[in-house]
Amino acid sequence: MSPALSRERRLGLSLPGGGVTGAMYQVGVVAALEDGLENFRASDLDVFVGSSTGATVATFLAAGNSAQRLYRALLDPADTFFPLKRHHLMRLDGAEWQRVGLSTVAAARRLLSSVTSRPLEADLWNELDRFWDSLPAGIFTLDGYEHFLAEIMLRRGVPDRFADMPRKLVVVAIDLDQGARALFGLGALAHVPVARAVCASAATPILFAPVRIEGRDYVEGGLGAVAHADVAQSLGCDLVLVVNPMVPIQTDPAVRDIPTGHGTMQHVRDKGALWVYSQSWRVRTESRMREGVARFHAENPNTRVVLIEPDQTDATMFMYSPMNFAARRHILEDGYTQTMKALRTPESPLRCALESRGLVAKS
């Protein structure tokens, strides 16, 4: 599915997922690049690769929108440029829950019949397995978000065909039945509407049901081995910026800075099971990401990947729910200020990489 490498030097941007808060951090980062570099706009980038919530940000940037415009829109809840609301995402799938109800009733009947007709021979664990198989494929559907996205794209002049994008856009998802990466915008998936592809990439398991496209089910694309920087590299990019918001937090138990519904606490465990799992997942993926980047550089010496990530000691940035809209100002400004700091530091990897491409930081 990957085209032959171009001889032209190109600059790519990869935006993996991280929930709503992660997307806001990414917007803050790219807005700082526009502000901190001489004569630079996000539309100067050649290739955009987006996965999960990063796919939405990548889509609007690839269409030629200024990151500064997105930044201002997300910073001000009254701005109508991208008026995303919670109800666009939190919508139950009626058909899916109807299936759950019918299959649960059928499983209960099988269990009751087995117990009453052959009480001594009944395999209760086997019968209970039917209830596990009756669970929904996801709590919510992304149909509402797709309708919202298609409407706002039309209003803002964002093409719904990959071929019509001013810059190359690739949206990454996972083919659920094949267990393989799917690249919307390339090869056999180049014809899929952009809004539909973005929703397929955003279908986080358990939270959202898989998105079905032409008989196949897709879920979020994850980080891959190296945040899909290899996709940008296959399209001729020799420098790929990866804005990864999903890194583990490093807390100081002596400081109560973990925001919870019961006030600020000292430990990640005070956030409950979901955040314990989230921290464990972030630790594993961050380690895999670092190893993947090192291996990628060893195998592709002519292509450089630069990771842009949040400060791991900033509990406020990490500990808000990925669906928390109230945290938008802090997260946007965090991405912005950290990136501006890197651009003003002569020895920072980000500044050095950009200067090698002739992009000069403002004094």
C-alpha cells in the first residue's frame, strides 16, 4: 500500500491519538510552530498522518487551515469554528443495545433450560460464557460525530475526498477481523470518505463500537511501532514530527497534585481502576515507542523522527479525563508553551531538526 519513495525532501507530521485532551495538546504544539518559526504555516508541511483523535486535527490541517485558527477556536468555548459538544460523541447505538438485549434474553433462557432439565449435568461456566458474548461491541456509536464532522467540514471547505486534499493525508485505523493496519487515503482505501475514515480511526475499543465500512470493521489505529512515522517516510518524508500526548505521568507522592472527583490526591491509584490501567498502558507504549524510534533510525539513517511530548511531571495535563472539555485552556496552553520553549532553546532536538530544513526560529 506504500508508494515508492520520492527523491524530494519532504516534511511530515504524525498525530497519534490521546482523546480530546490529546488532540488539544497537539493543536497547541502546531500553533506554537506557526507562531515560533519564521514564515511558517502548518500548510507548509507535506504529509499529515492521523490516528484516533489525531486524525481530526490532521484532516483540518491537511485541508489548509491554520493551526492558530484551531487554537483560538478550541481556547474559546464561544467560538463556532469547531463547535464540538459532548453529545456528538456520547450517543448510544440503539441497534447494538437491542442486539445486547435479545442475546441476553436468549442466554438466560438457555441457562434456565439447562439448569432445570439437567441440573446435575449443567455446565454453568459454559452457559455463563454466553452472557460475555452478549456484551455490546462498544458503549457508544460514532454516527453522531460523523454527521457533525461531515457538516462542519462542508461548512469550512474541508474536502471529504482524500484526492481533493491540498496536502497528502493518511488516516490510520485497524482492520478488526484481519488484525492489520489500514491506511485510509492510500491504495484500496483511497476512495473512502474522509469523515468516515476519521470515525473509523477514532473508534476506541469498549468506549465506541467498531465502524463498519464496506463489510469490514475498523477500530482506532493506536501508536503502531513508531506512531506511524513510517507511513510519512514511505511518502518521501525525511523528517517526521510526531506529537505524542500519551506518555506516563511521574508523580511526587509528597505533593497532592492528582486531580480527582474528590479533590487533589497524592497517587495515581486515587483516580481508580481506569487510570491505573491508563498509566500501565502509557508506560508500555512509551517504552515501545522509544525502542521503535531507535530501531527506525538505525534502519532508516536518512529519515529523522522527532518526538514532541508533554512534560511527564505535569499531573494536571495527564490526569483529566480524555473527554474533559473544561481542561481545554490548560492543555492547549501547555502544548503551546512547551513547544515555544523548545524552539527558543538552541540545543533542543526539535529546533535543530527544523533548522536543518531551513526553518528558522523567531528571535
